[in-house]
Amino acid sequence: MTHSPPAPSGSLRVVVDLNRCQAYAQCCFFAPDVFKLHGPEALWYDPQPSAAQREHVLRAAAACPVQAIFVEWSKAATRKIAEAPHEQL
Ligand code: SF4
């Protein structure tokens, strides 16, 4: 019998420190539905992506060379903040 991981739940919020962002586009590679570069320097991102994007967003945050991406998600009354850029996923 195989077990699949639990489906992501709770709301997801993303904040990018645009003063820190250097437009390296690593996040765009790991979560292309959430992060997009417009032109050479302008980063667009979805601040409230679906919970299904959580793994992609966490990988994007871990890959950001200047640690500009902050991810927060809530499940009921519990809130977690992911700021561990080198967290094993
Ligand atoms: S990986 Fe980091 S520095 Fe590069 S575009 Fe994304 S947020 Fe900006």
C-alpha cells in the first residue's frame, strides 16, 4: 500500500522584500505560476497563491540567493513562518 502526502491546506501568503531582490529569477524557475520577471528587473508575484503552490513557493524561497522571499501560511489558528532558506523539503 502506498501513502501519498497530505494535501496542502490553509491559506498561503508570500511577501518579497523588493529592496533586497536582485532579479536573479531563481524563484521564477521554481514557482513560475507565482513569480515572474517583467523586464530585466521588475519582479511580479502573487501574494496569495493557492495552497497547492506551497512546495513550489518554499523551494523558490530556499533558492533565492538574497533570501528576499518570506512565506507564511495558516491552518485554522496556527500560523507558521518559513524563513529557513536552506530547509530540507
Ligand atoms: S530569486 Fe530572489 S532575488 Fe531572484 S528574482 Fe526571486 S526574489 Fe528576487
